Amino acid sequence: MSAFGSLSRRALVYFTTAFVAMGVVVVALQRSRSDLDTSVAADCVKRGTDTEQTRCLKRYSHDAARSGKTRAALHTLTKFVRTGMLDDCHHLAHDLGHAEFEIQGNFISAIRAGDASCLKGYYHGVVTAAVHHAASMGRLDVAKMCTALDGDDAAYDGCVHGLGHGLMSLFEDMTRARQACASLSGAAVGRCIDGLFMENAMRYIDLSEEDYRRSAPRACDRPTLPKAEVDLCNMEIGEIAMFHYRHDLPAALELCRAIEDRSASGACEQGARQELKTWERGRQEGRRQS
């Protein structure tokens, strides 16, 4: 007879529960005691291009999530932006959000592990990963996905915008993603659509310079959209071009002028200029808070 053979069912359940609880405690202690090496992140942000930075920081993002230090990692990135070591951290915060959801496997827990730093990029990354996971399980319910965050304005806004990112990366089709956004209500629909247009433009951000210049200006060519939304789509090309060129406005405007349609090109330029204002305002506020 095994050592557990003489135990009653109640005792066996008790000991099993105790062992599981001990395991949870051990994991929690490991997460809380692990130190996050910020020098790794500092080395990564010195890389020459955004693509190199992103690849280098992937391990750092997973280490942060595994050690329960995601919020600290976000604050490290914002510090790098504030001190001028890093141009922007929005795209990198997406990756932190992806990593946290992979580790947590729970949408709300992953959301609560971070914050609205880096223009809510972390929230967008969590939601994108959660959308893909829910779809793979056949459980994607766009209309209900963000309802648990209603009342937390920053997290809810980050969630519905992140839905657009997630739906676009899932379907790789603006029409399908837009239809899914329409299952939301009120202002959330517009924020979701903003997210899908942003994701549509971000799809090209890690391409080589030659491929980026060839592909990004045509990001909004295919779908049939209402005129106002065509403008929004092209504005996002300009906004993301500013991230790609590290907020070098002349470089972004040159990309926008490669769009053949003059109206679309103008919308792209408008998006680039608006992003420059947002970026400059954010850096000024960051310096005042430091």
C-alpha cells in the first residue's frame, strides 16, 4: 500500500491543497525576491535602431514578468525617455504587456501588473495578447472583454483601444477588425477603430528601411472605408512614421509625401505633426516630474 493509501479522502484533499498552496507561495516569493537588472535594459536602448532595441529587450520583458517586476520595468523605460536615453517607449511597452500575459495567463491580473505608462502601451500589449489567446480557445467576446475595467478610466480606455490593435493583428484585415469593433458601444467603438488603424500602420515598423519606405505609404490603400476613417487611417501612417524615425519630423513628412493621393498625404502629415506635439508635451511633463 502506498503512503497515501491509508489516508481518508478528506485528508488527501487537505494535503493536496496544502502542497499546491506551498507551490504558489514559493513562486510568489521567487517573483518578489528576484532582482531586475536594469543595466540590461540600458544596454538595449543604446542599440542603433528600434528593431534592434525591441529584439534586445524581449528577454528583459520576460524576466520582468517572471520576477513580478513589470511595473518597475515600465518605470525604467519612462525614466530612459525622460532622461533622453530613449526616444519613446510605447512600442516597447506593448512587448512588456505581451510578456506579462504570457506569464500570467489571466487578463485582469496582467492588466493590474502594469499601468498607463508609455501612453498606455502596456495595456495595448496585454489586450492584444489576450485577444489572440481568446480567439485560439474559441472564446473571443469583443463586447464583454473590457467590461471588468469599467470605472478605471485609464485601463478601460487602454483596453478598448488595445482591442483594435489585437483585432487587427488577429485578422490582418481592416474590414473584419472594424466589424468586430462595431460590437462595442458608444465612444468605445471609435477608440477601438483608432487602435486597429494604429496597428495597421505598426505592422511595417520593424521592416528594413527600404521595405518600410516602400510599404508604409500604402498601408491604407486596400479597404473601402468612410472618408473620415480613410483620413484617420492615413494619420496613423504619419504617427507611426514618427516612432519609426525617432520623432524626426522631416523624415516622417518625406514618407507621407510618398502617398500619391494628396488628401491622404495631407492626413499623414497631420498625424506626424500631432504626434510631435504629443511627444514634446510628454517629455516636458516628464522632466517636470523628475
